[in-house]
Amino acid sequence: MAALSWMDTPQRYGLVSRALHWGMAALFAWQFTGMAVRILVGRHPVTAFMVGSHAGMGTLLLILVLLRGAWGLANARRRPPRDVGLIGRLAQLGHLALYALMFIVPSLALMRAYGSGRAFAPFGIPLFPGFEGGPVSWMTAPANAAHGLLAWTLLALVAGHVAMVIVHRVIWRDDVLHRMAGRAPKQAPSPAE
Ligand code: HEM
Ligand code: HEM
């Protein structure tokens, strides 16, 4: 069997798409677990350790989702096509909603961080120097109102996403997991590879 290529193919996602998908899934797990620990455990060294990297990891996730979107567009004609009919259309809408939230959730938080007027240096890298006269309420209000809410909505959507992968595999028996993980199934050798 041919090795997995860098680019996507109509049979499966390639190395770059997979690295972005699973790497970002791990970083999201870190973000959500940290916030869940903060809510459940409260002030504690473990909370401080996990949440201490929240803004930095979130900024990294915003950069990664922009790269992933660009890579997705560059591979749009090569990656596994969506299924025909309503289910395929819903899957595409679901993926678009995931992208929208992956972009909006950290963007609102960054706008709040900027509008607070305080210097912001994720992982020690100076991003905004800070300014006199903050906070600027129109920059901080959207994240105050919606950052957490939209983040938990993203988590709910991810749960639905994973549930659909299981439904495909266990109930409909038209596995889609092999597109994003592991090797291609033996019974479906692809002439393109
Ligand atoms: C995509 C990346 C991100 C995810 C998934 C995420 C997720 C979350 C979640 C689940 C909460 C808890 C809300 C609650 O208490 O119910 C939260 C809070 C918070 N996040 Fe993020 N976050 C991300 C990016 C960022 C970034 C980039 C920053 C800062 C620049 C940031 C700053 C904060 C702050 C200050 C809070 C506490 C105040 C609040 O609830 O709005 N987050 N985040
Ligand atoms: C255990 C967790 C996960 C599993 C098993 C999983 C599985 C999959 C599979 C099998 C596909 C390919 C679907 C197809 O070709 O129709 C896929 C695509 C996708 N997944 Fe996940 N996923 C997980 C976590 C996540 C998370 C945390 C996110 C985002 C927050 C996410 C966002 C996406 C998106 C946007 C796509 C479309 C392809 C792309 O542009 O990368 N997934 N996932």
C-alpha cells in the first residue's frame, strides 16, 4: 500500500490535514479540560497550571485554524468528497459551523485582550504592548457576553461530530474514520494510490 501523501486524496486526508486535525483536537481537549477543572476544582495548582496556558494555546489555535482553512481550500478538489444527499449536506454544514466557531471563539477573546488595554504576551511573545485609557468596552463586551457560551457550543458540536463518526461506523457501516485515521480499508483499494 502506498504511504500516506502530504496532500489529501479523494480516498483519505493526507498527512498535513491529519496533523492539523488531531493536533488541534489535542489542544482543544487541553483548553476544555482546563476550564472544566477550573469550574469543578476552583483555585488549585493544577487549575493554575492548565489555565495558565489558556490564552497562549487559544492564540495558537487561532493561527492553526487559519492555516487549516487555507490548506482545506488548497485541497478542496482533492479531499474526500461529501456524501450525496441530505446527510452529506448536513455534514458539510456541520464542518462549516465547526470552522466558524474555531475562528470566532479565540478572535473574540483576543479582541477583549487587546481592548483591555493591558499588554498581552502569549508564551512570552509580545503581541500587544497595551495602552493608556483602557478598557475599551466595545472590544471587551462581545467576549464577556459570548466567549464562554460559544466555546461550550463548540464543545457540544464536537460531541455531535464524534457521535456521527460512531454512527457511520457502527450503525450505517460506511466508516469515515479511515479517511482521517489509520490505513485505508483493504477491501477498497484505491487506484489513485
Ligand atoms: C479556541 C480557543 C479557545 C477555547 C476553546 C476557549 C474556551 C474557553 C472556555 C470553555 C472558557 C470557560 C467559560 C466558562 O467559564 O464557562 C473560557 C474562558 C476564558 N477564556 Fe477562552 N478559549 C479559547 C481561546 C481563548 C483566548 C485566545 C483567550 C485570550 C486571549 C481566552 C481567554 C479566556 C478568558 C479570560 C476566560 C475567562 C472569562 C470568560 O469566561 O470569558 N480564551 N475559554
Ligand atoms: C475524537 C475526536 C474526533 C474524531 C474521532 C474525529 C473524526 C473525524 C473524521 C473521521 C473526519 C472525516 C470526516 C469526513 O471525511 O466526512 C473528521 C473531519 C473533521 N473534523 Fe474531526 N474528529 C474529532 C475531533 C474533532 C475536533 C475536536 C474538531 C474541531 C474542534 C474536529 C473538526 C473536524 C473538521 C472541521 C473536519 C472536516 C475536515 C477538516 O477540514 O479538517 N474534529 N473528523
